[in-house]
Amino acid sequence: MNAPRKVAWAVLVAVSALTGCGEKEKSVGAGGDSEHAHEAEPGVSFNAKYGLLVPPATAKFIGLEVADVSERKVSAALTFGAQVYRAASEARFASTQGEAATTALASGSVSATQAAWLRVGQPVTAAMNGAEAWPGRIAAMNHDLEKANGQVEVMVALTDAQARLSKGAFLSVSVALGGDQAVVSIPRSALLRTTEGDFTYTVSGERFVRTPVKLGVVNREFAEVTDGLFEGDKIVVQPVMTLWLAELQSIRGGKACADGH
């Protein structure tokens, strides 16, 4: 478990220790409308239909922050993760890939929307652990899996004259796309990226609902949202991972927590 997850988990354990599910709900009125009568109990509770309920004392304890979704100028650069699959030290580069012996090859994936902004030969910069950077270019793009999962594989060739990149190394690849533009965007800290897709926690009355979003340009500070949010919506800026862990714990912890029954 990496450091951010350890911190989030420690906070979740502390929050969970305050109470259990701690919420009762009742339905009133005609047409199936619902209102919720909340007991004055601390702790986070989850309802599959209505989302997470975080009492004020608990929200203060975990440092929960909410902000408005707004339009802002986002630097037009696309960043995605990639993994080195062939190091520059491998002698067979020149004969099998048509690349110089000082070139390392890495592969990552982007959404179909993001792939539309990329082209073979486009310059890239790859970094590892936010420190050393390697220049390179997009060597190829593979659309074979686009229909299956909406992802496009991007292969990049990186200049690595000193052969510092080893096979299997993980990199952050950045591609400059042009000038800044005003788009609906959210802070990176508000973005939850899971194997199920990309999400934010939106504010719905007293609750926080995990909402799927589609992304455009993503850089280190902000992420463009092309679908799922509108300017003026309120979202959780932090701690998103703590809310996600609370939701997972409720779902896996038992039916009473997961659906409010």
C-alpha cells in the first residue's frame, strides 16, 4: 500500500471507529418521494441510491473540502501513464524496431477522445517520480481495443543515451497540445480514478454522490471534464480517497450500510 492510501486508510479507520452505519431513513408523501430523518450520530454512512452522508463533525475531522465546478484556462497538455517495455540497452532495437540503440520504448493508454488529439511523430516528454525527464516522440498508436474498452494504446520512443530506463519502469508521459483554452475543469485532487472509470463526488443536498465523468485534457493540476459535470456543480475537492474507502467499506461491510435498510 502506497503512502497516500495508508494515510487515507488511517483516517477511514479513525472515522469508522466513531460509529457504525448510524442512519435511519423513512419514506413519506405521495409518489414515492423520500425524506431522510437522521439520528444525531457521528460517522460516515452510505446509501446505494442517495450516496454518502458525512455529519459536520466527521467532515471537519477528515478535512472535507467542497468547491464549485468552473471554467478555467487549462494548459493544453495531455498526461498519461506508460511503462517501459523495451530498454535502450537491448541490442535488438536497431534491427527489430528501426530505432537507435539509445532509444527506449514505452506503452500507455488514453481514451478515444484524448487519442484524437495525438498523432505519430508528436513530441513527448517522459518523467519518472517527477524528477528526471526524457524527450521523445509518439512512435505508434494501436486502436485494436478501442471498441472493447474505449482505450487507445500509445507507444512512445524515448531518447535514453545513458540507458537509465529499465524494462518495466513506470513513467508519466506529457504531450503538449497547443495554447490554453477555457474549459469545464476540476482540480486533480477531486478526481477519483478506479478500474471502473473516472469519478468525482458531487454534492447532493446533505450527501456526496460518486458521479462518473469523461475527461479531456489532464495535467498535473486540473482535469478537463467533457461529460458528467456542469459549471456551478459542487464537488468534493478532498479527501476523495477517504470517501471512496468509506463507500467500499460500507458496501463490503454489510447490507445495512450499503443500502440503508
